[in-house]
Amino acid sequence: MTTFSLEKELKENSYPGRGIVIGRSADGKHAVTAYFIMGRSENSRNRIFVEDGEGIRTQAFDPSKLTDPSLIIYAPVRVLGNKTIVTNGDQTDTIYEGMDRQLTFEQSLRSREFEPDAPNYTPRISGVLHVENGKFNYAMSILKSNNGNPDSCLRYTFAYENAAAGQGRFIHTYKCDGNPLPSFEGEPKLVEIPNDIDEFTDLLWKSLNQDNKVSLFVRFIDIETGNYESRIVNKNK
């Protein structure tokens, strides 16, 4: 399978929208995830990431400019025991509550669809990292409209067991910029994951389109201990 350059994928795509990367560091010691948001409208760009317990949430940078919080204010990252949930919307809470009731990742998302933002019908992308007893597995999901048909939801789940060192997967909401915005196609892209959190954070942030990037979150979780280290980068400061 083709391994894609994350740097190249981001630099050559002015608007992938929101993106999730999950994988294992090159030395095999860390479970890694990253989540970024981008925006074209003033409302979408008026955001920052802030810490919220073991996770993060989005927050208006300038509350006076916030016009519609429904699809832009949410908790992208939450932690449930040994599971870290990462999504591009309030389905983070749906997955958290579902898995807390012993539903699977896929079952938890059955009650959700793509976002109701016609004509884009932005896909809901989600991921869950499971780190336990020195083992690391993860899964990713995308819920999207059937070529812009709001009456048909396409549901795809991808599960990765015993994640290989130095490998990760990258999924994003939009194939590229456009009007309406075309949804991501295919399975999550195979990408390389380095060892250093600061190196990875720097690579992602510098590769995102300067005009459209808004915020970035990166976390490295020690697979043996469960301890983690995180980075947050906000364009608005």
C-alpha cells in the first residue's frame, strides 16, 4: 500500500477541512494522535483549542464574533479509561456515552449521521485509541452523504490491530476545496509517524494552509504506562 507524505498531503491541499491522524511512533513506544481544524468563514476561524480535563474543547477566541456555535463548539478529544476518543464534532460525546454503556465504537455511532450543513453535508470523522497492557489498537470512522444526497448516509469503519511502529492513518473531512466541498474518498491514508512530539507538531502546523488553519492538537501516549504528553497550537493568540 502506498505510504503518503503527511507534509506533501497537507501542503498540496489548501482545504482538507478537519483531520485526524492516529498511529504508532517510529520507536514503537507511543500511541499517537493529532487533530486539526481549518476554517473559511469568520465564524469557523474564530476558534481556539483549550484543555478540558484529560481532553480538549473548542472555544470562541472572540465571543462577540460567535454567530452559530452548533457545529463549531464541541469537545474533539475525551478520555474514557484506557480509550482516547477523537472526533470532528459532538459525536465525541455520543461515542463516550455509548462505549461507557459497553457499546462498540461502531454501534455508538449508529445514532449519528453527517452534519446537516447543506450543501456540504460535512462528514463526521472519528477515531478511538485503545491502549492497554502494553498493546495498542485503534479504529477510525467516517459518516458521509451519498454524493451529496442527504437521504443516504454511508458508514465506514476501519480497525487497526497491533499497530505497526512508524505507521499511522490520516483521514480528513474534505477531498479538497470546492463549492460545495467534496467529501473525503477511500480509506484513511497510510502515513509515517516520527518519534518526537514536537517534531510531529511542527511538521503538521507548518504544512497546513496558512490562511485556513485554525488549531492543532497532538498527543503521544506511552503504551506501557498510559502516561501522555500533549501539544496545542492555536493561530489565534
